[in-house]
Amino acid sequence: MSPVDLKNLTPEQLTEFLQGLGKEAFRARQLLRWIYKRGVCDLAAMTDLSKALREDLAERAVISDWEPETVQVSRDGTRKYLFRLADGETVETVRIPMEGGRSTLCISSQVGCAMQCSFCLTGSFGLTRNLTIAEIVNQVCAARKDGPVNNIVLMGMGEPLHNLDNVIGALQILYAPEGFDYSPRRITLSTSGLVPQMEELGRRIRVGLAVSLTAANDALRDRLMPINRRYPLDQLMTACRNYPLKPGERITFEYILLRGVNDAVADARELVRLLHGVKAKVNLIAFNEYAGSPFQTPDDRTIRRFQTFLLDHGLVAVRRASKGRDILAACGQLKGELENCTCPGQEKEGDA
């Protein structure tokens, strides 16, 4: 049998694995602390475990440890990592500096993506496969070698809800007190709108929800985001209204502004109407142009007018600063360049 990667096991599964070896449940908590709090992947260095347990584990298990194949650092401090996976595929992660010396890590959930959003480069690659639990959490482990990570957003390559079980398993490790010990308030998951999976996510685990919207009517959203043809806006908004939120929490709606496509006052009016009755925050993102793109970035005056209309009509609307433009920080750009991909596309809403 192939050895088990301990990073592929949730805290509950790790406990069961050790009990199957005749070991006490508290050994799982010890291992979690070594792996995630201390960043130790060498069993021999785990000195509070008995030599016999370490030898047993060495025969049956491994602990994967990632180093990036490529790192690009922006003038604004954004760091873009490209990781080469065991099967030769690649995945991207972005570390985004925030105010007060804090940082947010944008992590991926799949190699490629099946959603085919017209503005997303990753979608143009198509879906290769889901990431494992270990491959999701290893992005965090690797980035923390460069310093603390305060917030995590699942907004990188892939649709997280298309890999729901492994994403939930990774969240359980991120939340575990002996693991990374993140609060659910520090983690946000972005979806293009897989309605049944949104409902399942809300039942199974707590996490901040962001919805990639980009259009406030079905005709336009059908064109920009094909998932809308399966789960149109009335179904999506019902799922958003029913999503479990704590007092004071809101769903973030990500809206990429495309010149002449969805940036007019009439579009803003439709958006206000659509989000009526939803505990919403709108994240406005100016489109990041690329050579050969069918879309363009709106001018600053148009963006300010759009935001002002939302604010004047009672919506929380934030214009997100674009970072890392000088290092191919948008989702899929570094992968595309290094693998000589000539597919057109654009960043997913949550990416730097």
C-alpha cells in the first residue's frame, strides 16, 4: 500500500488512522501541532512522540512539504507562487499585503476550472482535476514560511464548490485549534453560483461566502458566466437569502466592471434591485486588461459613478484596489506564461 500523506487527513480522520494503529486519540492533536503550528514535516524531529510511534508512522505515512517552483514579487509586495504538483500539473497562490502589515492569501482549489467564465483565464484552461486536501492546505503551509497569513480567500484557480468535500476537509484543518486555528471570520470562499453546493456548504461548515456576480440580469450573465444558464439569478438569490449568516455578517458579491458591458448607471440600478433584501456587500473590481482581450477597463469616472449610485441607494460598495499588476498576479497568468498557454482570459474576481 502507498503511504498515507498525513496532510490529506482531517483531524477526525487522523484520529481514526492512529487508533487503527492502536494509538491514543491525543496523539492526533500532537501531530497536528507539529505539522501545522510548528511547520515540521520530519517525523524524526517530533520529539514528544515515542520512538516506536515515529517508526510506525515512517512505515505507513508521509508528510508532504511544498516549495514553490517560481515566485514573483511585485513592487507593492504582492507575491505570486507557482507550485509544481506530483503529477507535473501546476497551481497558483497569491499572497496579498494589506494595511497594518497584515496579509491575505488567495488559494486555489482545482487545476484549471470547468466554469468557463468569459473573463477568466483559468476557465480557458478547462478542468484538469480537483486538488486534494493536502494540496489545498500545503499552499497555506508554504506561504506561511514567508510570514504570518492573517486571512485566507478561496478565490484562486478553480471553483471551490466543484471540489466541495476536499475544500471542507481543508477548512476543518484550517479551523482546528491544534491545526492552523483560524476563525471562520478569517476565511472566505468564492463561488460562481453552484446553488445546490451552496446550500450543502451552509449545512456542513461555517465560512464567509462570496458570490461572483458580474451581471444583474440573466441575459448578460448567461453570456459572461455559463453557470447562470443552469442556476439563473432567481435561484442564486434565493440560495443567498437562505445562506446561514451570523449577526452582522454579509455575503460579498464580486462584480467585475467591463467597459460598455455592465458599467452603466442602468446596470447599477439593476444591481440594487437584484440585491434588495439580501445582506450584501458589493466588491467592485475593475477589469484587468490583457493583449487580445474582448473586454476593456472602464475609466475611473465611470467606476466612481457606478459606486456612488450603489452607495446612494443603500448598498455597501467597496472598490477593490488592484495589486500585483507588474508580476502576472491575476489568476492563471503565471501558469499560462510558464506553460506557453496562448488562451485568452482574465482574472477571477477574488484574485489580485
